[in-house]
Amino acid sequence: MIKKINLFEIATSELSQDSFITWLLQWADENNTTDSHLNETAKLFVSSLLEIAKVPDIPEIKKVEARRQWKHIDITADVNEKYFIVIEDKKGSREHGDQLNKYKKIVDEHYQNKREIIMIYLKTGNESRDSLNKIKEKGWVYYSRRKFLDVLELSKSQNNILRDFTEYLQRIEENTNAFTNYSQLKNRKASEGLYMFLQEKIDSWSRWKVVSNPKGGFLGFWYYFKECKKNQESKLYLQIENYIGNKINLYIRISGARDKKSKDLRKIFDVIKKESENKNIEIEKPTSFRSGKSSSVATIKNAFRENQNGDLDLGHLLKTMKQAELVIDKVVEHI
């Protein structure tokens, strides 16, 4: 089978994506009709940006002036001389520094109420809900890969650039949703997809991101922080560590453990072990007990297991995580 060459699997930088989005926005102008289907798709894209920003009575898209790097902002589009859309375009990276507040201030000062300003954080990669909530708190609207695909997949245009970009995003979406297959947890996108799934299933605050360390780092997921009754500077919590392509485990950890010695951590493990037996989950000691800002005090065995058909046993995982929460509820009363 001959593999199709895709432009965006070669041009993988955010600058390439910036260029595509700017190109698509420029096609939305009413004068750009040499490809009527592409013009229609571009207008639908602009309308979806206005819609997600909750603009009432979406107007007919007529005049669009789009460009890159205006005042160092990724993408801007002046629409109908009424709306000024600012797009911070991200693939795998996240916001750095205070760039979003900085860009918002620049635009507000420049236009001084002469335009309705719309701030869009467009992300074609994956990002944790906690991180995205912070983006929204700064007055930006999150525009997801799925939302983008909802527009692109409707297009009747046969333009090769448009087709390549659509297929490129579809592959990211497919890889992200492949987490239900146990073997796919060896892949970064599927592992991120699992964490996104878990965020929708648990009620407590959570966060996930890549953690760098001398061993090569891992994709971590943290949630269910509970304050210890006898030492309120410490909290027990749950953490998943996925060393992509190697191993994935669920741990019980403790924060604020710098003053704790190995023997103190072993005592906490003993309390956890007793409570775990009552909740029918099996635990084992971590490789070593090390004091620090945070420390592992127990590894929960077999939280991640494969069904006979090769799928990740999500029901078992969710049940194990819930039981681990109940263990923590009991243990924090005693330490």
C-alpha cells in the first residue's frame, strides 16, 4: 500500500499551522471565490469562531483581513470591520510567561472600543482541563481540535492543502481516542486521551502534564488531594505515571514530606496496606522510600489491565481509583 504524503506531517511547526489558519481566514473574504467551496468553508470557520465566543446574531461574513505576527501575536483577523479576532495558536505547547494577558492589553489599547475584541486560544494538541480553565479565566475562549474538525469535515473543497490539514487533525484525533486499546498506552497521544477521559469521570480537581527527570520523564496525572489530620502541611494524593513505551502505574503519594525519614514513610505504608486490604485493592512498597517535597508511599498493583480482546479494562481502572480514594479518606485520619 502506497502511503500518502501529507504536507503537515513534514511541516510540523506551529508556524506552519499559523500559516494554514491565516490562509484559511483570508479565503473567507467575499472577494476570494475562485474556489467557492473553500470560500464557504473559510466563512464557516470564521462564523464558528464568533459562535464559540457567544457573539449574538452571527452576521454574514463579507470582509476579512487576516495576517500573522501583528504586534507579535500569532494570528489576527479583522472581520466586517466590526470584530477583531485574536488567535493564540498552539499545537503541543502551552502558554508561556504572561503572553495572553500581554496580547489582550495590546489589542485593547490599540482599538479602544473601535472593534469587538474576540480572544481565541486555538489548540490542535491536547491540554489538561485545569490548564484550559486558567486560559478561560484570562478572558480567552478555548477553540478545540474537535471544533475545528467539525468545520473542516463539512468542506466540499478538494483543495489539497485543506485536505492535508484535515487529515492531519483527524489522525491526531484518532490517536488520542485510541486509549481504549491497552497497547496504545505506549503512545503519547493515546495516553493523553486516557487522562482527558479520566478528567471527565472524576469529580475532584486534577491536572496532567509531562514531568521531566533524569530517567527520561513521564506523563503524570494528579488528583484527590486530602489533608492529613495530624500534619496539616502534608496531603495524600493519587498520581498516575506513564513512562511512555515502558510502564504505567497508579501511586499513593504524600506532599510536604521533606521532614519525614524513610521509617516515617514506611509507617504510612503500613497504615495504607491495612486499609487497602479492607477495600480489596492490592498494594506494594515503592522501589524506595525517599523524603522530599513529595514522596511515593504505595504502588497500587494491577490498576491497568488488559481485557481478552486487547482493550484497557476501564471499568476496573475506575473502580480501583475509587477504592484508592476511599483508602486515602481513611488513612488521612491517622497520620
